[in-house]
Amino acid sequence: MAQNNKTQTETRPTPTIEDYLAIIYVMARDGEKVIAARLAETLEVASSTVTVTLKRMERDGWIAAETGKDIHLTDQGGEAARSVIRRHMLTEWMLARMLNVPWSRVHAEADQIEHAISEALETQMRTNLDDPQLCPHGNPLPGYEHVAADWLPLTRVLPGETVIIRRIHEIAEDNHELLEFLEQNGIVPGAQVEVAEVLPFNQTMRLKVGNQNTVLGFPTAKYIYIEKQA
Ligand SMILES: [Zn+2]
């Protein structure tokens, strides 16, 4: 048993590296240019710190970074990224379903726990949680990107349309206050909302969820994905 754990911690990157790998994976998945400056902004750390970490990651074979070009995950880096993202998302479900942790809090809690989940435990969680394809916020588990492929950002919806909320993007998941606000206002996956008003000059839109009105700014709305009703 101890032998097993040792082998696993030796092959698995440190929690910090796992966090970097997960963000690089998400940015690459979304077709974003993965550069050090963007990582520093997303991780809220100094760009000098990012530079040092990226050098270490390149040395250890997690990423490939040619001067002046985007950062790419190596095969080993991609595998490690998918692994930590899966552990994160399964942990979110475990906290939500088994411990009734509020939807707005499972992401932050899972950020701490995900690094400590062994492969054996991950397999057990997957089975017990019925092999989910999406996290509680609607983001696809690695390999299930196609499930979310047709959902559109809320900013693409015209006034008067009624749509189903499907997904709050990973970038928005890191904003705890925003998640609490969305939860309180019923703007969560599965909710039916009407786009009541769009004010481009104001960069806002008003949503109706039941009888309740909520105003969202475009910078927030672009991270909320919806499905149009047939
Ligand atoms: Zn999530």
C-alpha cells in the first residue's frame, strides 16, 4: 500500500504544477493562445513566478514551449492535466451529492482535495457517481467535450428568447462571489431563463428566472453557456 502511494506521488506532478496543467488544458481546449502573460493573469500570480514554473515544467517534460510560440502540453502533460481535471470534477460531485455542499462552494473545496485523490479512489468515485460527463457547473469532463459543443454564450441570445442554462465556464468558477450570486438568483445548469432585455450601450442584459429579474454584465454573461430550446 505504502509502495503504491510512493509510486503514484513520484509520477504525479506537484499540486502547483497540476493547477498549471489544468489551466493550460482548458485554454488550449477553448482555442485560446496559451502564453505566460495570460497564465499569470488567470492564476493571479506574478509573471516572473509563471516564467520560473514554466521552465521547470518544460525541464520535467510536462510542456513544450518554443521561444515566441504558444505553450503546448506534451503527451505526459496532457495525460496529467486530464487526470487532475477529472479528479476535480468528480470531487465536486461527491461534495455536492454526498455532503450537500452548496453548488457555489464545491469548486473551491475541490481545489484543495483533488490533488490527494488516488487513481483507485478516482475509479471508485466515477462508478459511484454514475460516470458523469459534466461537472456540477456544466463543464465537460475530458473526453466529453462534444456534449457541450453546441451550447452558446448567453451574449449571443436575442431579447425575448427563452433558453436553458447549461454551463458556467471554468474561468467563472474561480470567482466565488459570482457563483454565489448566480446560485442565489437561480442561474444554474438546467434553469430556464428568458432574456428580457439587452442593452449593448450599457453592456448589460436582464434575465427573467420565474418572476425574478437579474441583471448581468456582458463580461459575466460570456462565461455562461446556454442551450436554445427546440
Ligand atoms: Zn465545476
